[in-house]
Amino acid sequence: MSQQSPSTELETTWGKFSLREKAQTAQSKLSEAGIDPQNITLETENFTNPVKLEDTKAIANLKTGAIAGAVLGALIGLSISLIAVDFVGLGLAALKNFQTIHYFAPIMGAIVGAAGISLILGLSGASVTKDNRDSGFESLRYLVVVQGTGEEVALGREIIAQQGGVVEEAERR
């Protein structure tokens, strides 16, 4: 079995830039420092910024849904309670014959309605941003990839950092 010496083993590092001009400047500085230009690549990467819950209409929709659901649920509960007793004693006579179901059904209807409608409106509002921009907004990021010996990679990391790039330690490939 043959082993390569650590100085000839190829390593890879990369730096992230937000501006193409800075990435190109770093690429030229790396070449000037003696790294083979064939071992330096400039790649473009699209990424989508995650949307935060605070930036959506979900919370406002939860409040609206709770109020609307409670009112609607209470009315449905009241209707169910009246149907359950065959509309006995409608009008002022209903005050004399008010039964437990007349209390229980509207309250339960309000609770279920508030929870259900607010959940539906909250989930639908989570996909709508407050400023109505496209939630799939994509941005470009420029990656300068350096492949070479350990010394070249260390020099590459240093130059990338000097040019304002972010050197990531995680392996991307």
C-alpha cells in the first residue's frame, strides 16, 4: 500500500461572498499568491432566505379567526340547543324554561369555533408575508472554491477572509 505524504494530499476549502466583484477580486488574489488558477473556481449559488413567523400575517389572522370563530360557534351552538328542545318556549317564555343545554351548547360552540377558525386562518396567513413580497425570494451567493495542498488551502482561507469572504469549515461536497 502506498501512502501520500500530507503535503501532497489535496484538500478543499471555500469562501462565501455576497458580491460577485469581491469574489472575483479574491479569485485574482489567490492566483497572484501562487495557487494554480485551475484549482480555483468561482461558483454561483441560489438560496432562499427563510421566512420568519413575525414577518407573516399568521398572528393577525389568529386573532381575527378566534373572534369570528367564537361568534359563529356560539350562534351555531345556540341553534343546536334550540333544535334539541324543539324550540320550546321561544320569546320571553324561553327565559323561564332556560335549561343547561342553552348554556352549554353556545359556550362549547364558541370554544370549538374559535379554535378551529383561528387555526385555519393562522395556517393560511403563515404563507403570506406582511409586505406582500414573494416568500420564495431568492438571492445569489458567490463561492470561491480552492483545492490544493494543506499549505495552499490555509493560504486560500487567509486570503478569502482578507477579502471579506466567510470561510466555512463544513464540507460542501
